Amino acid sequence: MAPTLEGFDRFDFTHHGVTHPVYRAGSGPAVIVIAEIPGITPRVIEFAQRVAALGLTVYLPSLFGVPGRAPSGTAIATTAIRAICVSREFTRFALRKASPVTVWLRALAKQAHEESGGPGVGAVGMCFTGGFALAMAVDRRMLAPVLSQPSLPLPVGAARKSDVGLDTASLARVKERCADEGLCVLGLRFTEDGLSPPERFDRLRRELGEGFVSVEIPSSTVPAGPKAHSVLTEDLVDEPGHPTREALDQVLQLFRDRLLS
């Protein structure tokens, strides 16, 4: 049976006049799980439940799509993409600029930290939202940012392929945190994923040094092959020893180390 949002409580969170529903479950320090297109699918819920099972409070903001709906066809994804394209909250092509919705997400992380306690919060972004966890890392409360197949700005042209979706000052702040505070930014992608190009991870390695840990999984190891994209959800092969399962375990271990130790 596919996982549902049973066991999650729903509330609306508003910041600077922008409101989105948020689904919350578990107890302990907070982790913000930001869904990929087409939204909070059953596989995203399953991942969130794994996070909560560690002894953490998971917050699932619904930024687009219908929560709980499976990605059963291109029409659902197309609807979500259209919603993103007309929304001013998402920056799709701009260089050296974070999407405005990251301001809302940072405010949510602040409230989640106040509610859930602990040393700080974690965050996972996926696909269109993959780089949002990096933008949230300008705040000291963000202790465990995970970038899963970050895809913005859309990699059209060489400059966008290597862009990390942050302005110069914010990137400098994250670099400073990596150097001075030992911040660890974890990145995940498949080797042949054109939406999340290798140049982006190369740039993060240059900028953040040892503060960036990259996990690049051979696309040939999963059924989707060169079309593989969603490391933690749709393309996860949930078998011990499989590279995608090892990537998932590395994410969960980061949360244990940074939020529960």
C-alpha cells in the first residue's frame, strides 16, 4: 500500500503575506523536506517517514501539486511545472540568484527550530527545490543541508550549468560557515543527469572545498539508466548495498550526526 499523509498534521504557514500548507510528523529536532515536481508524492512521503523514524520532526511544505498524489503521468508533472512557471516565488533561469521562496523556507525553518528544539535544523531539497537547502544554509540554525539533484537555474548554457543558485554574498556566507563552523553540505546526483549537470557539483567543490560532500551515482546502476533523476525517491533502489540506498543512508546519517548527537 502506498504511503499517505496519515499521521501528519497540517497547518498553514505565512511569512510576508505568502502562505503555504505544511505537513508535520514526528518529534525531535526539525528537518524540512522540500518536495520535487510534481509535489508531495508517495515516495516523498516515504522518505519523510524515514526521517521522522530517526527521532526527528519532519516538515513537508506543499509548494505545488496535490499532496499524496502519485506521479502517474506527464499531465500531473506538466500541471506542477506550469504552476511554477507562473509563480514569482521560483527563479528558473536567473544567474547568481536564489528563488524568492527560499526566504519563506528560512522563516519556516526558524519557526520549526523554535517548536522542535535541538541544536538546529536540517533540510533536503529535490530537483527544482534541490538548491533551496543551500540558500537556507546562510542561517546558522541550518546544520544539515542536503541538495538532491539540484536543477535550478535550469542548465541552459555553460554559465547556468555551473551556477549554484545563490548570489555572491550568500555563497560567501555559506563558504564562511563551511570553513569556520564545519558546515557540511551534502549533494546527490546521477552521473548522466542532464538536469543536474556535473559542472554544478564541480563549482560547489571549488567554492566549498571539504565542506561539500558529493555523492554521484552511476546512472547505469538503476532501471531508468541515463534518464535517472530522483535519487531519494522515484529512482531509489531500496536494497542494502545498492548505491542509491547507500546515498539515502548517508543522508540519514548526516541528520543523526548533526541534529541528534
